Amino acid sequence: MTKEKQTALILGGSGRTGSLIAKQLTDGGTQARTASRHGSQVIFDWDDLGTYENALEGADGIYLVTPTMRVRYVEPIAKFLDLAEAASVSHVTLLSTYNGDRAPEDIDVAAVEVQVASYEGFTHTILRPAWVMQNFTDEHLPIVDDLLIVPSGGGAEAFVDALDIAKVAAETLLSPDKHAGATYSLTGPQAITFDEVARTIATVSGRSVKYHDIDEETWINGAIAAGVPAQYGEMLRWLTGSIISGHGSTPTGDVEAVIGRPATSFEEFARRNAAIWTK
């Protein structure tokens, strides 16, 4: 009996991009199975090997999101990918990080990129997004008392919309042969400073939002004090350090090359989400 539809397993299915990708895939004629610890169609927990096989059952493609708030995760991903290969998965799209191949050795970002590419049983695509615009609409970089507080040293970043990431990811899963072996650096159309972000939010919300630069270590220590795992401080140090040193993401045309339209600008994103900041 021939399988009627392809099935894609979406890890991080209740996260920023997961549910968006699921919709894109469904609209494109592929079945999407979301998986996470909570809020998805199937339970998947990186710390519970017993959840791997059930999530993988019948999957043809995978959107691979690495464990959150960790810097070491090569071992569980190796076990998962071994099972994926044994289950005849045909394609894996990895959500990495901008300049992931240049990540410090004490963070497993680059190692996992190499790991995914090493398997011969399935094709792969690597997505390296810049900082996500949704950081400013959720708990990651909230506006508190009309202040946006994050270290940048005046550096710029080509922030990318999570919806654009989802559209690119969906395309790689809908047409895996077309994107096999590709690496895409996903950015917005302009590199802007955090001060420009604050001014744009102020314009669309009508609030007097200002940007406050802060010492990097002070900010990281504050994040740890608020509950971020201490080891994840290394990830935050790398991400913010790149911007402070003037090596934040720069615009690429990869979003448009894959989905056929320009990447969303921060101004467009801000207008779309103005209601969040006016509450």
C-alpha cells in the first residue's frame, strides 16, 4: 500500500516556528506532526529516550530543533539521528544559529551542524537565522517601563521574522531534493541597531520606548539570577558579544531566494504586532 502523504516531524512543535511550519506544510499537502514536551500532537523530550521512536514513527522529514537553554547536546541528538536514519527518514532540516559554524567549541552549535551533515541515510538543510524579531514581543527581550535593555555596544543586527524562518523551513521539507545540502543564513532586509528597534516600537505603539545599553556581564548575570541556566550564559555571551564586536548578522538574500519574496522588515513586523506593545 502506497503512503498517500509525506509526513514531517516538527520538533519544538509548540515553539515560535513549530506551529507556523505545521500550517505551511499542511497547506502544501504534507502532513505535519508537532512534537514537544507540552502542547503538541505527540510528546517528545530530549531527556526521555523512550519518546524518540514514537515521535519518529512514519516520519519522512524532520524539522530538528536542538534542546533549549543548553550548550551541550551532541549525545542525545546522535541517538535521535541514529533512530531517524534507521526509521528511513529521508530529510532533516536543522534550525541552527547565524554563523553557527563559528560558534565557540564549548557550545555544540557547530558540532551539531557537522553531525547532521555526516549521515548518509538522509539529506539535510541547515538554517542559520539571525536574532528573531519575536524576541521583542515575548519574554526574551520585553519592554519594561518603556525601556528596552540589552547589551549591544551600538552594534547592529539584521533581525529576522519567525514567520520567514517557518516559510523557508517548510519549503525545505516540501521540496527536500531542491534544498539538499544547502545552508541558508536567514536575516531581515536591513541591519539595525537596538536604538532603532526602540524608536520603531515607540512609533507604532505611541509609547515613549527608549533603548538602554547595559554592561554585558551585568545583563547575563541578571538573566541567570532570573532563572536562565548558568551554563547557558556562554551562549548569551557569544550572541551578544558578536553584536558588541560589530559582527552581528548582515542582510542576505536567502529568505527571498527560497520563498520568492523579500524578507520582512522590522518596521513591517512592528506594525503587524503594534497591539502587543500598546496593551
